[in-house]
Amino acid sequence: MHFAKPAERTVQHFPVADELASRFTEAGHQLYLVGGTVRDAMLDRLGNDLDFATDARPERVRELLTGWAEAIWDTGIAFGTMGATKRGATVEITTFRSDAYDRMSRNPEVSFGRSIEDDLVRRDFTVNAMAIDMATKKFVDPHDGRGALKRRVLDTPATPQESFADDPLRMMRAVRFVSQLGFTPAPRVLAAIREMAGEIERITAERIQTELSKLLCGRYPRRGIELMVDTGLAGHVLPELPEMRLEIDEHHQHKDVYQHSLVVLEQAIDLEEPDTEPDLVLRLAALLHDIGKPPTRKFVDGGGVSFHHHEVVGAKMVRKRLRTLRYSKEIVEDVAQLVYLHLRFHGYGKGEWTDSAVRRYVTDAGPLLSRLHKLVRADCTTRNRRKAAALQRTYDDLEERIARIAADEDLARVRPDLDGNEIMRLLDLPPGPLVGMAWRHLKELRLDRGPLDHDEAIAELRKWAAENLTPPAGS
């Protein structure tokens, strides 16, 4: 593996790094480029963030940043960190640390260290325990992070048991690095994760969710997911995953749901738009679309297996799990809706759906339609090439019908042919639930029959009112 020279690469990419180093050196302080910034510089994949370590205490760091930085913040000052921005670069500068952990939570008792070596030994992995002295450009690597990077191996500066006991989130970071960088954990790291997986429950759901999302949006998410499941970590983070590993016997053949879901995840990723950010919603839906199968599995006479309504059960399970992991309401609902809808297409048959059914498919998917297209196509994992080709042709036909109807009817915004104000005027109704009932009735007609002309819509509204509204007394 060829490595970029991290000091030269960083300064070339961020001239502000040398400017900052000069300020600290002139003030008599040390400044080191550290952690993931050094790793990424060596891999030639620098982002916009720079991490530094220094012997200067936080208040002194604030003084040195003042007058140089465009913006300064101290939200991490309790942990010795000051942040700043300068010409598009975000810098975080942390005083050397040599923390002690209570091992009941993940919160360290912050104590400042005296050297860069003290600071590096407390870091999560050796590939993140390298530093560059910004004054001399000297490379500091007491734990052979460069060798681990070359071998693409994840190991810890201290023993993994010590490292994970200090901060169990590092186990999730390990599987995240497997996904993002394609690294392989050292045997002793794997053994420690298997031994200590339950310790992850000390970590807040929000922090676990952040790591899980980064894992899913990595380059090799399947590897990370497999590592989570194989080490037992998934049993505490996303227990529905290992539960999908259904036993298959010779009399009841069906796909291994877990392996199938991993293939669907990979195929959905292949369908993402090129040169766009990873689609977390699509990836979550692909991974979890069949989590309703284990609780709905039934063996039937004749050697078959059924999973009736697993999409309904699965959508409920998705909502519960993603809420537990503190995902946003929008992500929870979008993923659940995709899981709920992922089987709908299979009722399309050989194109027997009416135009009304096509409109309902589009309306129910709403803004998720493009993701639903990808999920349904990715869900085809049969090894029978003829069957796979037939399914893709059928879905091609459905997409063509959607486009054809959309060209005539603006399916993206299906609304009744009369709005609420007109309904109230025509029926002499005040705002309230009756207006909503009338509106929904007209929308159903719109879905069933397509656009109505204005007079026809009024006639249908009056017909509905005659059947559903009680005339005033004495009329």
C-alpha cells in the first residue's frame, strides 16, 4: 500500500495548519496533528476536519485562536477541546489527555497528560494513535499504527479489554471502521468484542445510532453487519438481525432470511444514484425489510413455509427498533413505510393492476417512490436467471405505466378535484370533520377514476352528501 506523506499532504491541502503551528510554536507550545486526520492523510482521503493535540491548556488554546480563527467554540472544553474554523477548515485542538474511566459509564474523569505519548496510548486503535509534530514535521508512531494501516488491521494501543472497558462504544467503532475502510480486526480484538459485547448497553442509544448509521453508509456495510452479528454485538444493538438466521431443514426449504437481507442491502446500494451521498433510509429499509418474517413464519402442509403479513408486522417492528435507537421521526416513518410497501408490487402479476391500483401504489409511496422502486428491484435475489429477468421486466412495465399515467395526471400531487373551500361552499358546511370526510371521498374517486371534470366532481359530492349528511330538522 502506498501512503501519502501526512505532513506534506495536510499542509498542501490546508495551509491553515502551518499557520496554526506557527502561532503555537511562537508561544512556546507543542502542536501535533493526531488521530483520524493523520490516518486519512496517509490514505489520501482528507476531509475538511483537522484534529490537533497540544500541551497548552484549553484557556490558553482559546487565547491563541482568538484573532486568528473566523469562529471559535468551546462546547467540548470540559474534555479539554476547543474548536474553530478558518478558510473552510474545521479544527479541533485538545489538550494532551491521560483519562481514567469509572467503567460504569463511558464518561472519563478528564486529566491532562504531559506528553504526546500519554495522549496516544489512550486512543481507540493504533491506526488512530499516530501523530505529526507540526513544528518539525516529525512522525510519531509508538504503537506501529503505520504497520497496522499497511496490513489493514484494527488493533488497540492498550489491550482491547482495557480499551473496551474504558469505552464500550469502541466496539461499534471497530465494526464501523470495517465498513468504512475495509479493515480486519486483530484476533485479540475479535475475542474481546465477543467477550464484552454486553458492555455496549452502557452506551446511550444516540451514540450507538450514530455509529450504526456511519457503518451502514460505509463502503463495505455488509462486512460490518456480519461482524456485528458474528461477535454477538448485534444481539444488543439490533437483535432482529441475528433472529433472521432461520434454520432451514430439508423438508421446508426457503431462503435464509438473514443472508437474503444482506444481498438485498448490497443490491440496493448498487442502485443508488452515482456520485450522491449514501442513502441511509434505503439502506435501513433494505436491511430490515424482512424482519417481520421470523415472528410470522408458519410451516404448512405439504412442506411449505408461509410468512403472512410479515410486511405489516415488520413495519411495526421497524418503528419500535428505530425509535429505541433514537432515529428521527422522519427516518423512522420513511423506513417503516418502505418495509410496509415492499411486497405490494407482487400483486401486480403480469400487469393485471387497474390504473386505479397504479395510482394508489404511487400515492401510498409518495416521495418514497424512487426508493421503493430500488428496494423492490433489490429484493429479487433468486438464482433462477429466467425468473429474475421476468420480475425485472414486470417491474419495468409497472414503471412505464406509472410514467404514462403521471404524464396525464400529475400523480405526484394527487388531490381531490374540489378543494376544502369549495366543499364547504357547495355543502354550506363549517370547517370540521365532515369537510374532511367529503375531501377523502373525492380523493378516493380521484384514485379510482382519474381526474373528474368540474361538474362531475360537484355531482359526486352532492351524491355523497345526500347519502351521508343528515338534513337539518324541518327542512
